Amino acid sequence: MRHNKFSVRTKDITLVLLLVILLFMIVGGCGLFGDIEDETYISEDENLIVVGISQLGSESGWRTANTESVQRVFTKDNGYFMIYNNARQKQENQFKAIRSFISRRVDYIVFAPVVESGWETVLMEAKEAGIPVILMDRSIDVADKSLYTTLVGSNSMEEGEKAGRWLEADLEKKGLSEETVNIVILKGTQGASAQAGRSVGFSAIAGKHANWNILGQEYADFTSAKGKEVMESFLRKYPDIDVVVSQNDDMTFGAIEAIRESGRTVGINGDITIISFDAVREALEMVAAGTINVDIECNPNQGEYLSDVIQRLENGEEVEKEYYVEEDVFTIENVTEELLEERTY
């Protein structure tokens, strides 16, 4: 008898559940078992600003710090609901993410573009949906600048110029201004604005010096493994390298490893001068040790800047087309223990 009673109750409960599900499907007008990843339900009572963020990837320590900066700021406690996406270095993933943000009717779209070109169609869709688009870290190449509201990031061209000006001053200090200087350049991801800007900026300074002999330039994708691979190739091709310009710290780590394995030395009083970009803590420790000669800062702490821009837009204020974060140039003279202790990335 107990078994029969249990069976009846189970059937009754199942029937009730099926009726409830059917009712929800009829009233809601949509499938209850849709793709959860494609649906995000936000209570209107919370009155949060909904921000969709597409990060280009996690290729470096700098990028990790940039992501952490955003995630610290865009929290419920600060009045935000953040939908975060990692594009894993693929533009097509960012297209999908942005279209998902549009379908969810977010209030703002923020993304760090993998490459500069190819954004017109998807950003036109965002514009037609009335969603402001904010570029993070990197710029894009579009004829219609109205496709995005503003850029919050680094002036990569100026970073390249800073590297060139530092090399000018260093050569002058060493009495080598008129000597031939053999240079190799490890470039970042092809088509990325950070790579393009740093290349153009450094070239603008190098072009003023006929004795600066750029032996080779190769893309190394902003990663340590590729940086080592490209540097090994340079060392085989060019026996007399004086200066390495590496467009981010991760590539620099790989390049230094390759140079040391070849039996040569780096940094202050070394065989090869090292110019790096980003200034993450590990690299600054190498600057303090004299291993890296100079590191041009690219500040990843952009979350607060992005929030400030969004708050201005929320208040109906005009915003500028570009906002650049504060950045420095680090050498052994200004990398202190205090700076290293305070470094958050």
C-alpha cells in the first residue's frame, strides 16, 4: 500500500509541474529551455547600468591586469551589472559578443578590439540599436567615427616616440650618437593598434637618425613563447645586434631568455640594450636589476576611467573622443622599492 500511495503522489506532482511549465511557456511567449548563455535576466528594481564588455583575450600579464581593473569597477555595489566576454584573440568572437550585447539591450558596450579594421557592420548594428560603444585600450580604423562614442586607453604612438627619445638620450650619454646602431624590433599582434602605434611612433624618431640601422622587424603576437622564437631567429640572422625594441614585456621575457641562451648579455653594461613596453611588476623588477634598460609604461588600470565616462554620459554630458590614461617611463633611476611594493600588476 505504501508503494502505491507514493506512486500516486509522484504522478500528481509530476502532472502539476508539467502544467506549471506549460503555463509559463504560454504566458511568456518563448521557450523556457533556451540557451542560458544567451539570456541574462536583470531586475528592473535594481536600477543597475548594464555594461557588456568584450575583452580581446588573456595573452599577457598586462591584459590580465586590465581585465581585473574592469572587474573591480563594474560591480553591483558601484551600480553596474556587467556581462563579460573573453574573445580569446579572435575578432569573430568579438562580433558574436557584441551582437549578444545588442540582443540583450545593454546600456553600454565596451570592447578592446583585437585588430583595427573590420568593425563597420557590427558597430552600425549597435548604433541602430541606440547603444553607445566605448573602445577600451585600443583604437579602430573606421571612416565613420560616429560608430563609437569615445576611446579610453593608451596613446600607443606616443609610447613609441618615448622609446625613440629614450634611445636618443642614452646614445648621447654614452657618446655613441654618431655610431651605427643595429636594431631589431619584436612587434605585437599584426593589425593591433598597440602594435601599429608603437611601430609608427618609434619609426618617427628612428627616421631622424641615418645611423639607426633597423636590421629586422617581426610579429611576435605579444607572447613570451613567440618572443623567444622570433629573437632566436634574429640572433641567427644578425650577429651584431645592439638594441632590441620589444613591444610588450611578455615578448621581452622570451627575448631575454633567447639572448642569454645564445651566450650574450643584456641590459646595463650588457651586449644588447633592451627597450620594453607595458611596465608590469616583473619587468620593473628587471629594470631595477639592470636587465631591462627602459620600460615604457602602458597603464592597464582603465576601469575607473571607463566608469567616469559612463557616468558623464548618464548625466547627459558631452564627452571627448579620446581619453588617455597617465603613463610613465621607467629606468633604474626611478624604479624604487616603494614603487614595486605598490604595483598592483
